Amino acid sequence: MGVQKGAANKARLVTQTTLKWAATKLLATRYSFIFPQFFRVYSPWFEEAFRRDVFAPVSNLTLLTEDRCYLLDRLVRQTALLEGEMAECGVYRGGGALLMARAIAAARSEIGLPPPELHLFDTFEGMPETSGADADVHSAGDFGDTSLESVGKIMAPFPFSTLRPGLIPD
Ligand SMILES: C[S@@+](CC[C@H](N)C(=O)[O-])C[C@H]1O[C@@H](n2cnc3c(N)ncnc32)[C@H](O)[C@@H]1O
């Protein structure tokens, strides 16, 4: 009886340890699962390091979701290695711009080059009037809870970025 109980405890311990290992290695890292088929899906934005180092610093300043921030970060790190200036059209509260500036600074310092100009275009007062071919799903005044000053403060540590207030494409 005692031997059976000992074996059952050991089996339970092994199962628990295996499940914990699987949860740490699979669920909390770069794969998620599609239910109910349980296909593994590459989802690196679930990684702790990405959430902590890239997403958390911008999350309350952007409308971009984690997966979009991940893609933006990867694309900016790659394109920042090329020659030329960079821009964001539609800055709103500055989270996307902050992510871009951080990615540019990191990528360029790795290759020992100064960062390129980052131009940030927006009204910084919300959506302008749109009509005709320019009609938008958003209305005039949407995204108005921002300002040139607030975005300027966020971007101050990145002197290679310039706020360009006004109407796009003017
Ligand atoms: C969806 S928000 C941008 C989201 C932002 N990239 C982020 O990280 O959360 C769109 C922004 O574009 C601005 N915008 C839209 N049309 C514009 C135009 N024609 N000229 C200037 N700004 C415009 C809006 O005021 C708003 O701030």
C-alpha cells in the first residue's frame, strides 16, 4: 500500500513538473495556441522581454496593440540600418513615435552611426475635417486628447526627432 502511494505521488510530481516546464517554455514564450486545434502560432509579442522592454514603455501612449508594436519595432530596426530619413504620419499621443525612436537609437548605436532624422507629422489637435475622396471613418476632432507639448516632452530625449504640426499632406 505504502509503495503504491509513493509511486502515485512520484507520478503526480513528475506530471506537475512537466506541465510547469511546458507552460514556461511554450505558453509564456514565443508561441501561442489556436483553439481547439492546438496549432502552435509564432507569437513573439507574448515574450516577457518584449513586453517589458518594448511594449510597456509605450503602451499607455499608443493605440497600437502588442503584435503591431512588435512588427513596427522589427521593421524600424531593420530599415534604420539603411540610408535616409524616417517619418511617422499620424502620431496622436506619441507612443508609436517613441517606440520608433527607441528602436532607431538602439539599431544605429549597434553599428556605431548617429540616428537619422525622424519626422513626426500630425495636427497634434485631433482629426481634421475630411470630405469627398478624403472622407475617413473618423470624425473631425477625434484623437483630440493630445497636444504638441505633451508629445514634445515624450520625444525630448530623442533630439533626432522633429515634430511637424499641420495637415498631411501639406
Ligand atoms: C490612429 S491615430 C495614430 C495612432 C498613433 N500612431 C499611435 O501610435 O497610437 C491617427 C492620427 O493621425 C492624425 N491625422 C489624421 N489625418 C490627418 C491629417 N490629414 N493631417 C494631420 N494629422 C492627421 C489624427 O489627428 C491622429 O492623431
